[in-house]
Amino acid sequence: MSEDHHATADTTNVFLVLSTFGDRATAETCAQHLVKHRHAACVQIDGPIRSVYQWKGEIEADDEFRLLVKTSSQALDGCVAALQKQHPYDLPEIVVLNANASTAYASWVSEQTLTRE
């Protein structure tokens, strides 16, 4: 493989947004909202996963459900804003990753996140 094997002419960018929720129903509601309002092309829900973290000086461990949101550059700001608005946590995890995808998949993500008039 070449040194630049992770980015070829056949790939283009999509954004992956990660967030966690305390229960499956809330995660599902948020996922439905993001897709319905075209902030995301697809949202996968994983879980339960175990999260260990420090909060207000204490070590916490909780079962959570992780959203993996696929979105486009044009929908990213709206996606993050909608996640922040929909999220019940005081400090929600919202992590944005820039990823390479096949041209066909990236085009589909872009098409699904275009605002309809």
C-alpha cells in the first residue's frame, strides 16, 4: 500500500458525530429527529456500552447508548446544534470526526442532508 492509502481519489469527506445517552428510548428519539430534519443521513445506535468517567470529583460508571451520526459538511452545524438542543445531559458528549468515505456513499450522505424547500 502507498503511504497515502487512507485518502485516495475515490474517497471524499463525511462527518461522524458521536454522542452518548443514558437510555435507548432517548437515543432513538434523538436519532429519529436528526434524520427526519435532515441533519443526518443515518444514525446508528450502539449499546449498552460502559462509560467510566470523572464527574464532579467522583469516578462514575454508567451504561449508555452511543449514537454514531453520519452527516455532511453542509449539515454539520445544524446537526451539532440539534444534538445540543435535544440532549438531556448537562454536558453532552458531542465529538466530531472528519472521515473519508467512498464517493458514492459521501454523495448519498450529502443528498440525504440537503434541505428540502
